[in-house]
Amino acid sequence: MPGDPKDCRRHAAYCAELAIKARTRQSRAMFWELSKEWEKLAFQLDDTFAKNAIRSNVRESLYEFKRLCALPIWNRIGVD
């Protein structure tokens, strides 16, 4: 399975081209379905990458928050 949404979109475009050039109705339908599946996979990968990026940013922010809270200045002003 490809891991790059761009690759999936290239496959989708290629299948769409094949659908347009297909000689039979059955072939056209098959290639259109393949094109739609590749496009769906691209969206799913985009969504997964976005969620992973958000999780990573949240983890980094929490780590930075904990690091800053451990600084001695917070003990001097009485913040828990």
C-alpha cells in the first residue's frame, strides 16, 4: 500500500484516464471505481498525516510546558 497521498492521486488520475479511453462500459466502470478508491485512500492518508502532526505538536507542547513548569522561578512565586 502506498504511503504518499500524491502517489495515490497519480494512480487515481491514471485510472481516470484509462476509464476515459476504455472501449467497454464494464471497463470504464471498473477504472472509475479504481480511481475513486485511490482518491479515497489519498484522503485517508492526508487525514492520518494531519492527525499525527497534531498529536506530535500536542506532545511537544506538553513537554515544553512541563519543562517550563519545572524551572525554579515557579517555586519562588508559589505557582503549583
